[in-house]
Amino acid sequence: MEYRHLGRSGIRVSALSLGSWVTFYNQVDVDAAINAMAAAYDAGVNYFDNAESYARGKSEEVMGEAIKKLGWRRSSFLVSSKYFWGLNDGVNERNTLNRKYLLEAVDGSLKRFGLDYLDLIFCHRADQSTPIEETVWAMHNIIERGKAIYWGTSEWSAQEITAAIEIAERHHLHKPVMEQPQYNMFNRNRFEIEYARLFKDYGYGATIWSPLASGLLTGKYNEGIPAGSRGSLKGFEWLRSQLTDRDAIDKIRKLQVIAGGLGVTMAQMAIAWCLKNPNVSTVITGASRVEQVRENMRAMDALPKLTPEVMVRIEEVIGKLEMPEL
């Protein structure tokens, strides 16, 4: 396993990490979570991603129970959560990053995880109704109280992130150090273009999600939506148009030829492609079965096979982005 600094912070995260979105509680019970997390940990993974909203808090409970039963040394792993949507419908409890909600939300996560502190916490989306300064102060206070170590953003615009960093620097507060955006072969613009100055000027870290575009880049949706797959789950109907996009599937068939020539799976090549970007701190992988965890971990073996020549071939299929002048 390779370990990368989370931006310019001192903490290092495994290049591959394991996330619980969709799977934990919905598809994975505590025993299955133990097996998946143990397989990842044994492969060198030290970062496990979660969020308050995943399965309405149940995902944190499953991961917390798994951590307890695994008995790992607390200093040997990192765990995160994210906040915005909330678990209740009160006017100050949903779709917000106000101070009251954030302070209470972190306490709720700690209780569900059964932990004394979280390593990373994220503002899961930007809040247009709460001043960014209020959110920055709240996140700073959470860290000062020892309930988290680092904080960051998820799916914020570059402008919003820059504002948060500058507010923190002005007041000498703990500033955000990482973003958690979607990034994969089919979703590149925000990460590679909009965030370019964040990486260059601020050394922002990135814990990217959906490297396989919700499974589309595995090739398993080439012939339709299989029973039991993510695309067939109740509540994920919004994914189906993406998973059956004919243009994307045509590109995947061409990419599978490249992967086959390298002796790797399409999933391994897609994950390794994300890792080739030096601004990626860690790629969050997901799995409902331990076999998927092991396959995803072998993306590290695929990484050196993505030579400059192979990267050019891949870009010829997915299309080239025009970078602005910095």
C-alpha cells in the first residue's frame, strides 16, 4: 500500500480507502462489515469513510460495532463522518451547517461509532443560508474540543472553499484541509479544472468518491441493470439513467480492451487511473462483498502499468479536458 499526505497536512492516508455509502446496513450487516474492513486493513488501508446521513445513522452504528469487535489499536486507523442533511426534520436540524446542528451532530456520530474522537469530519454540502464564517468557527471549536482532528468540505465550489480557508487564516482558526468530491473517468471537470488553483495555491487534499461511477466503470451494466446491483436498489432510481447511458457504455467497451491488454480488470484500471492524479490523496472504494474489497485493493498492482502511453490511449477514449492557464 502507498500512503499519501492529506494535502499539506501531516497526516497520511492509504492511497486506497474503504467507504460505507450504500453498502453498510443496506447491503452489509456487522459480520460482513467486519470481513470487508479486515480485508482492507490487512491490505494496508488505514482510512474508513462514513457519514451521518448514510442509512440515516445506521451505517455509523454498523462500522462502530465492527471496529469494536475488530479490536484495532485506535492510533492505527482513521475514521470520518460528514454533516449537512441531518437525521431529523426540525428547522435547525436539516440541510444546514449552523453551529448548533454541527456541534450536536458530531456528538451523535461519536455515540453511534462508540469512539472518543473522529479523525476527519466534512461539511457534506455547502449551506447557502448559514454564513461560512459561522461554519468555520463551529468546525474549529469541534477540533479544539478534541472531538475531531481535521476538517474539510465535500462538493463545495472552489469559491466557497477559498472563502472558508481565508476566513480561517484571518482569525487563526483550524482551516479546512481536504475536499471529498466525485472523481472518475466520466466526472473530471470540477476536480481537474475548478479545483486546480486549490491544489496549487493551498495544497488542498482530496478523498475522492465514486471512482467507478457507481459501478458503471466496472462494465457490469453493459447489458442492463443486474438484480442485486446498486442500480436495482430501492431509493437509487436516480442512478439508472446514468448506468444505462449508451455513449458511456460504448466507451467502457473500448476501455475494457485496454484493461484486458494490461491483464487487469476494468475496475482496477479505473481506480488506478484516479490514483495517477497527484492531487488525489486517497480513492474511497466501496464493496458489498469481501471479494470486491480484494479485487479493488489489487488496483495498486495496476498502477505501474498505467504508463504515459497507456494514459494517452485512455484519454483518447474518454476525451481530453482543456486546462485553463494558471
